[in-house]
Amino acid sequence: MSKGEDKIMDIVSSIKVEKSKGSKLAFVDFNNIQFGKQFSDHMFIADYKDGEWKNLKIVPYAPITLSPACAAIHYGQAVFEGMKAYKNGSGEIFLFRPEENAKRINKSATRLCMPEVPEELFLEAVKELIKVDADWVPAVDGCSLYIRPYIFASEELLGVRPADEYKFMIFTSPVGGYYSGEIHVKIETEYSRACEGGVGYAKAAGNYAASLYPAKLGEEQGFRQLIWTDAKEHKYIEESGTMNIMFHIGDRLITPLTDLKTTLAGITRDSVLTLAKELGVKVEERKVSIVEVIEAAKNGTLKDVFGTGTAATLAQISSITYNDVRYDLPSLESRTLSNEIGQIIQDLKRGKIEDTYGWIYRV
């Protein structure tokens, strides 16, 4: 047995499991699942104290006790990931590129001055939790088990400094589709989601809190999401809602670059770009101006606009509004590129086609 295998076995053997006395599974209608409303029977918890992760355990899903002075509540040290588990017709369970989630949560943690979780610990904790709640992975088409790993400062602390104590937790939730119906969006030019030098590239809880008010204003105007623009000039597109965004203009698939660290480097985003290149599509990662997109919408070369992310996978946008002018996009069924790539990703996730990329992890 290799050193790596020894390390994994040590992690697995150190995870204590306390099974729930009664499952909630019988109360779940897998044909009618609301996103993020129902939670599986168990959760994983680890404590960071004295410079190491310890007390690894899987316990029944339940409220946790925190001090009123919990550092995360007051100073915002909290990061998370979003993942999904899928089940095929034979009952096998698959994860999609989980090692990238392990890397990204550590990138987020580093930016917020938090301890990293060893990748082996992250992966084995996810794997063991899913094994315990394997029956919660839906076998229904269009459904999956959403996985939420997160780290937060748990120390009892008043004082602006990095905490010394943290919790790493994971819980899961059976989910259906994130979006239903048409998605109409507005280009936001007043509020900003992130700026250069900030934490826009991290999955930090505060990023989402800051987006809620402008998103609420957009909803009141009839928009499902916003397209965020740069904080400096509001001339360049960054992302849409909580998703990366892509534009199929002419023979090119164009998406904002992530080098400025104002947007999250999405795992689905990277997968889509890889598949598009294999399909012979010209891919451009660069600054994308509002003017360029609106001009393409006007002259008919804007074939498709869609968001990419774990929750939605590919979310096709029906219209874009800019300066109170609405630009309707081609019908969803006519969009050959996003429909084809979306189907490939779904087939990969459920083991229906061969994985030649090394993206699929069998639980």
C-alpha cells in the first residue's frame, strides 16, 4: 500500500459515524423536489484547534450550538463550495470533478486568512458522508444530491483578527433543477459585486450577501438575475447572478477572463470551455464589453447567452435588458452549442458516456 493510500485509510478510520435513529427519507417526494428545502439524514463535522483538524465525525443532521461571540458572525470568515452527486440506472453514484472543489475551497480559505482543509480529508469526508446517505441520491432524471462543504470561524472572539478555531462541515440536500421557466436578466450598472483586489474570486459568504439587495431590486422589475459589470467603469461584463456567463457570437464562444480575480473560476465553466474546443468552436477568454454584446444582439450574431455553475449547470438566458431596452435571444431549442454541451455534461455526470477527461469520481 502506498503512502497516499495509507493516509486515506487513516482519514477514513478516524471518521466516527453516529447513525440517525430515524430517517426522513420516507417523507421526500423525489418527483417534486424544491431546491435547498430538504436535507439528508447526516452531516460531517471537523474542528480546527491547535493548528490541526480533529474530531472527524458523521452525525445526524441537526442544529449546532454556537457562541453569541462566534467570530464568523461578526467578522465574516466563512467560505463554502457547491457540488453534486448523481446516480445512474444501476445505482452507481458519481461526483463531478470533486478534486477541483477541494482545491477551490482552499483558495477561498487562504484569501480569508483561514486554514486549508487537506484535499484528501475533503474528498474522503464527502465520500464517506455520501456512502452513509446513499439512498438520498435521487435516481430521477434532472435531480441530484447537492453537497455543501463549508468552513467558518467558530472561535468565541471579539476583536478583528483571524480566528484560531474553525469548523469544517458538510451536509447534503436532494434537489431538482435550480431554474424553471424563462430567464430574463438585466445588465447592472449601478451596484457592484466585486472589485479588483477584493474577494470576488473566492466563494466567500459575504459576496452573496452583498448581491442580495441589487438582485431584489432586479426581481421587482421582473428579472430573474443580474449581469454584473466591473466596479470601476461598468463597461465590462463579469458574471450573471451566481454563475459564470458565456456568449456565443458568430463562430466564437466568448467568456470574461478570471485573471482579474473579480469572478469565480467555475468548474462547470472550465468543463464547458474544454468541451467547446473539442467540438471545434473558437473559444475566447477575455474582457467582454457591454457594447460588443449589445451590438451583436442588434445585428443578429448573438446566437446564445448562458450561465454556468454547479446549481444550474447550464442556464440559458432568454433576454437581456440594458438601459431599459430588452433584447430577446434565439429560442432555446434552436441553440445547438449550449444544448449539445449541456447534454454531454449531463451524460458524463450519470456515467452514460465514457469519461475520457478523468472528471468522474465513483463513490
